[in-house]
Amino acid sequence: MRIRPVGAHALLLDCTDPDGVPEVDLVDAWRAELWRRREQGDLVAVEIVPAASTVLLDGVPDPAATAEQLTRWVPAIATAATARRGTDEHDDGTEIVVPVEFDGPDLPVVAEHWGVDVPAVLSRLTDTRFRVGFCGFAPGFPYLTGLPAELALPRLATPRPRVPPGSVALAGPYAGIYPGASPGGWQLVGRTDLVLFDVHADPPARLGPGTPVRMAAA
């Protein structure tokens, strides 16, 4: 993990390996550690924002002193991909079950890439214990980690001009769910009626970083 200053009051934790490949478990481990440290008063930061390979600490009063603190902390990397209870801002210990109608047009493509049949794809997705690594692309769009790296999938060569809201999709090492209609190049495997983003809710995103997620056939 490398620490980089960003502006006057922010730090960026870069969690990539020497080849520049994101260390997904390391990102999640630092996210959980930093939220825990802030909750118990060891860290002052207005925002802690995980991404694919980084964690941003914004609103840090003394970045130099905080960076020195970080070098002494060791996150629980070994348990980063397992469920933690009561330590995350968006994780109250409750696994969110997402009901999915697995009828996506790209299921045969996914099955071919994985070298299995379509029922085996469904079994893999419903057996996987996902966790929201971060949100991005659109408000409330969760990037779900948990699939083995060898099952990473390519995006479509040409993105669809409109993906229906609630579409469950796969791309790279992630699963994701489109909170609203938008263009998109992910492989569509199903759809859900779960509302993922509501500006009147607190928090607005139903699946925030750190949330454990399981898909269930609707």
C-alpha cells in the first residue's frame, strides 16, 4: 500500500501490486480498518471513499501526521473477503438478499467464457457471497466483489445504448446492478426489482460499500 497526498487535506491509499493490478482484498481491508479507526476516534476524516484500487481520505486536518499513523496500522487483510459484523458504516451485520430473475440475454456468453452450462452459471452466482467493494458509474451502482479472478469477463465490444433499471450484470472481476436505465457494456445475466437508489432514503444507496450481498433466484 502506497500513500499519496492529494491537495491540502486529503490522502490516497494506492492498493495495487507491482504490476499495477488492483488488490481487491487489500482495498476492502483498508476501508474497513479506516472506518473502524474513525468510529473509535483514532482517525479524523470527513470522507473515506473506496474505489477499485484506492481508498481516498478527504477532509484530513493534518495529512502528514495521518500518513505517519497509517504506516503503523495493519488491516485484517486475511479476513477482508469474509463477513465482518458491526464494523462498517454500511454493514450492520445484515446480509442483503437480492432476488434475481435470471433471464439475461448474455447468460450463454457468460457460460461459454466460464466453460460451463447456464445452470452452472446460476449456481455460481447464487452460491457466491458478494460484498460491495465500492459504488460508482451511476448513483447507487454497486461493484460486487467475491467472484474468483479467473472468472473475470470482458465487457461488450459495443455498449448497449440502454440497459433497463435493475439489470444484474457482470464485467471484469465484478458483478453489478444498474440502479436506473443507462447505457452499459456489462454482460447482462438477470434483473431485480430491488430499489438501489432513493434520494429520500438515508443512506440513499441501498447497497453501500461493505454491505454483504447474496443473490437468490426469484
